[in-house]
Amino acid sequence: MRLQVLVSAMHADARELAEKMNLQTDALIVNQCDHYAYETFERNGRSIRCLSMAERGVGLSRNTALMRADAELCLFGDEDIVYEPGYEKTILEEFEKHPEADVLLFNVKVCEERRTYWNTAFGRVHAYNSGRYPAYSIAAKRDGLIAKNLTFHLCFGGGAKYSNGEDSLFLRDAARAGLRIYKTPALIGEEIPRPSTWFHGFDDKFFYDRGVLYGELYGPGMAYVRAVRWLQKNKSEMCAEYPYAKALAMMKKGWRDGILP
């Protein structure tokens, strides 16, 4: 099998980005900028293609890359990920060891305050427990995604109407479509901290957007249970200055409004 990294970037120089990310495989970079262009070059004998486009939205950029991917395996990437030497071998070996897997979720080192997961063992992931995995952890068999018509939601994520969550919805949809998703403790890279493109503090929009996402992920009934659990777990951090009751109220407004208020 051949592996291709699908990178979502903004205002990037493709050659510099390929070097910075330590891309060792074929890759397709979708660069959100202010113009349209296409270039292709080689890095260490591997093909790097870059499509520049003026449209915004991380979901749109990931879909654009997926539609143009041509390898058996796709690894979704972000421009702030630096890949481990030998990540290609690691990913290929994991898929060879687990041929039953359609999707594998790999470990990527992240600073403690941003970490949402860390895999310590190999295991199955289902729709109900897939919400904490970021897009850059996802490697998948392309044919399986295409056969199930799976794409990233255009209303969620950086550059979209609602701040984040396109990765959670993508994995939820993949599990519901019958794809077999597994987590693995294999390490493939590290996130280099940078200013967030969507997080501007714990404010009305943050909690409202999370409420819309929870409504989409869990439905109105379970959204309340999940919201309370999440707020209680993160209360000391998120509600130090923003009142807990107001945070829950904003989330409730979000899932009641839905994506088309």
C-alpha cells in the first residue's frame, strides 16, 4: 500500500512546509490563501502536490484533498504537525498487522493543555467514544471512505460558521457507516504549538458553538448529559471567569438552535 499525507494549511509556502513537517511520503497540500495555483515537486524522491485556493474552511480543504488523493492510505495532517522519522513504516506496519481496520487513530504528541487523548493500547473505537480524536490522528483506507461517501462537515472547524468539531463528526459518521475504527499506541508525530485560528477564549461563541456540535453529535437528549459531564470535568479551567450556569445555558441554546437557527 502507498501512503499519502493530506495537509490542510493556510498561507503556506509548500516547499518550506514540506521541510518543516518532515514529509517523507507522497503528500497533497491544500493551501487556503488569496489566490489559485497548482504546483508539484519532489522531496526525497516523493511527490508533493500543492493546490492553493481562496475559499476558507478546514472541512472544505480536507474534502478537496480527499477528492484528489490517489493513494490506498490517506493520513490527514495539519501544518503544525512534525512527523517522526519513519512514520511511513509505522503506519504501513500497523495496517498490515490489522487488516480488519478501515481507519486507524495514531498518537501525536501534544502539549498537556491541548491534549484530548493518548492511546495506551490497541482497541476498537465506536461512534459514542470517537469525539476526542483530532483529524491529524486519522489514517484511513481511501476506498472505504469513498465507498461510504464520507466527507468532513462544512459547517464546523476553523474558517467555518462553528468553531470546531469537523473531526468528531467525521469519525462518528464513519463508525455509523460501518467502517471499522481502531486506536493504536503507535506514535507518528508531534504538534508544534501555535496561536489557534478559532479559539479566542471561553466566551459566548465558544460555548454556543460547542452546544451546536453536541446537538449534532449526540442529539438533544444526550447533548445535555454530555454537556454537564464535559463542563464538570473542565470547570476549573473553563469556568474560572465565565459562570458555569451561563456556559450550560449557552450550550443548550446551541443545540436547540441547531446548525440552521
